[in-house]
Amino acid sequence: MRVLTSLDFIPANGPEQVVALGGFDGVHRGHQVILKMAVSRARAVELPSLAVSFDPLPIEVLRPAEAPPPITSIEERLGLIAPLGVDATLVLAFTAEFSQIEPEVFVSDILKGRLHAREVVLGFNHTFGRRARGNAQLLERIGPEHGMAVHVIPPLTVDGIVVSSSAIRELLRAGDVRKARALLGHPYQIRGVVQRGAGRGAQLGFPTANLKPDRDLILAPGVYAAWAHIDDTVVGAVVNVGVRPTFGESDLWVEAYLLEWTGDLYDRSLGLMFLERIRPEQKFSGVDALRAQIARDVSESRRILAEHRS
């Protein structure tokens, strides 16, 4: 998949395309339906498929005080889009100036004029243009006037929940990474650089990698079973997200005990994919009680990981 970062990379005399339009934060199962539909339609009419996304996400520019942490970084977003078969993804820089484009102008000048869209696929709740006045209904009405077929993807429901980035964030804030994974279609993941900590994990017999995440966490404090990615290696892990109340601390840490790893991880990039929450964070009476609980967490994590391997 090619990654384009400007409209200038779209040739003025380029071919018509089938365009998937959306923010695609999380690339959840609803987004996947949109992207797969664009790929399917492109193959049917023998044209290239193009996903169009934004970085930063519009809410981060328009209402920064209300903007929630993104579910995925832009790098993760692109990595999740690529396997779906899209020929290229255009990542547009969303700015205050860009937000002032009238939706009718966005359709005529950008979708048709710059992207050469013959067909457009978007979700039922996607908005675009000044004051978010553009929506699926507007595009269905004026798209054909510009020679564009419009495909609106209806809501997707999983386990009684309408799939959306907002619903996924609520689940993550509650620590329900299993149900969030059902809506995403893949585990929630974070990545960061391993930092030097106080060394308490090693003193307890469970040396941990202390992670500085690449963005603000959505995840509730607690202990999780996860997959850890180091370069091309994947191993199981027990991950604690919290403030380490047993030691009277208040700073949020992400600590990963890798089950099948030996060696130095300091200053290396580590990815974590969360599978299930084992328990909430809690304060223990002392080090011995904490050590005994960590041993139980490790056992439970191994059980969960074994289920996922099978």
C-alpha cells in the first residue's frame, strides 16, 4: 500500500478511483467494512482504491479540550489499513483552514476534482466540511451530480453494541479489553520506549519493562494478559497499568513482565497488545502478598495466552 501525505501526490490527469472516506481511528470492524467495500468496488470496476484519512483527527483541531486520546497512532492506523487491500491511503493534514471548506466544495473540488472519485464509500455517521455540515445524506444527494456513486455503510452491531470509536473508548476506560477487541476486530495496542525504573520488579522476582507509551492511555488501571512485540519477536506478557499503590506512588506506569524473554530491553521499542484484564489494581499489605499475587497473575496470564494460541 502506498502512503500519500498531500493532495499534490495525486496526478491531475490520474485515473478515476474508488474512495473510502473516514477518520478510521482504531480501524475497527465498522471501518473495515467501509474499506473492504471500497476495495471490492474498485476491483469490480477495475479502478484503484484510495482510503482518505486525517492526521491529526478533526476533533483534536476543532475542540482540543474535548479531544479524547486516539485509539491508534497514525502509524498503527496505516498498518491496520494495509492488509485490507487498499491500493493507497492519503493522510490529509487537518488544519483550522481545512475545516472551513464548505462541504459542497469538498465534494466538487476535492473528491471529484483532486481525487477523481468515481465512487465513494463512507459510514452512516461520517461528517465533513465546515461546521461538519457535510454528511452521508448530503453526499448521496449531490454526489451523482458530479458523476459519483455513493455507498453508505449502515451501523454495525456486535454483541448488542453499535461499533464506534466512542464505544470502544468507553470499554477501554472500563478495562474491558476483551469486548473492545470484539468491536475492534483486533487487540487494543500501545507502543513505547522501555525506560529505567526503580527495579522493584526484579527484587520481587518478576523483572518488568517500564514503558513510556507513545500517547495518552485510554486504558483503566489493572493487570492484563497481553502479547509483547520486540522487533519481529512476539512473547506473552503480564502487564500492570497503574500507580503502584503498595509503594505509595502516584505516577502512572505501564510495566510488562515478559514470560519468555531474557535480555536487556532498555531504550528499545516495545509494543503491547491487550487480550484480557485479569484484575483491577489493588493495594497489598506488603511485599510478600504482592509477590504471591503476581505469581497468580502470571499463571492466569499463561492460561489466557494458551487459549489465544489455540
